[in-house]
Amino acid sequence: MLYLYDGGLDVPRILKDWYEEEASSNYGAYIPFIGTIRDEDGIDGLSFDIYEPILESWFKAWQEKAKERGAVIKMAHSRGDVLLHESSYIAAVFSPKRRVALEFIDEFVEDFKASAPIWKYDLRDGQRIYAADRSTAIKGSGILS
Amino acid sequence: MVRVEFLGPIQKEALELDIKNLNELASILQDDESMKEWLENSAVAVNDTLVSSREHPLNDGDKIVLLPPVCGG
């Protein structure tokens, strides 16, 4: 499942909800990745834009891949402003055995970084500044140039 | 007519254009100074599916979006 929230994520509640959703599904492993905004380079926080139609189809394809391996993938992400030490991103895999979940979370988060239609901005002095140097062009970019 | 939207940090209003394929869109945007920094690094989706060729045909009512470099998380 894909969950989008305005502002920082309520990490304990999301992890608990997901745990409870799968508590009797007979998965032996629950491996979450939690991304937290660090205090670095003088930023006040980060801000995010999301294009939901393509994020949803991208995530659906990953749900299918998870299913093929007997696993389940869940993801939560913030829209708008997220302050220092808050979380903007949680992904988690449930699988019967740990190896599948450990490998899957790595593949999923890497592709998320390269492909998910989300744009990041630094918050500085009330300004929203596009994080151009940390961003990755989606595969196949440039056909109009 | 097709609608062209510019996502994320591209500061440009949506366009309504009478064009038949992405080659025509490329010509229009290449003449736009404000798009210079974005054309090389943006992906293109037609009706919310990413496309890999400029030959992609366009139909009346199609929605095109330009997706600049991403960074979730």
C-alpha cells in the first residue's frame, strides 16, 4: 500500500499500523527503512512535490514484483514541508524469510530514488530551493532536447 | 488540442497546443529560452505513461507532462 501525508510522518504510528496489519499474515520478516531529515548545510527542513498518477503506477509495478517473491511492500511519503529530525519517507517489506525482504528493500529504495516522481526542495529562510544537485534524471529523459 | 504540464521545479504555466506528435512539441519548447535547462534532463509522459520516443503520436485530449530530475525520500 502507498500512503501520502501532508507534512512529517508519524513514524511510531505508521510502523505500528503496518505491523498490526500483517501480524497474522505469517511473514517471518518485517524490514522497514525510515528516512529522517538531518540537520546539515544550514537547512531548516525539506519540502516535497509529488506527481501522484505516475507514483501510483510505479508503486503498483513494485507491488507486483513483491507478490512474485511472496512479499508485501508498503510505503509512506510526505507532501509539502518536513522539518529537521522528522521523517519524510518510510518503506517496508514483509516476507516469509529475511533474505528476500533484505534484498527487496535495497532494490526498492534504489529505484525509488531514481524513478519516483517526487521533487525535493531545501527550506532556507522561508524559501523553497530545488535540490538540483541531489536529483536524478528519470531513465529515458531528454527526448525533447 | 493537447495539454502540456510542467512538473516540480519547472516554473512554467501549462500549455494548450494543437500538435500531432512529440516532434512538434520539441520544436516549440526548443524555442523557449526558459526551457533550455530542462529539456535535456526531463522525462516525458503521455496520459501518465512514460514514453521513450519523439515519434509518439498524440491524440486530441491527450495530457503530456514533463518530469524534471527527481529526488524522493
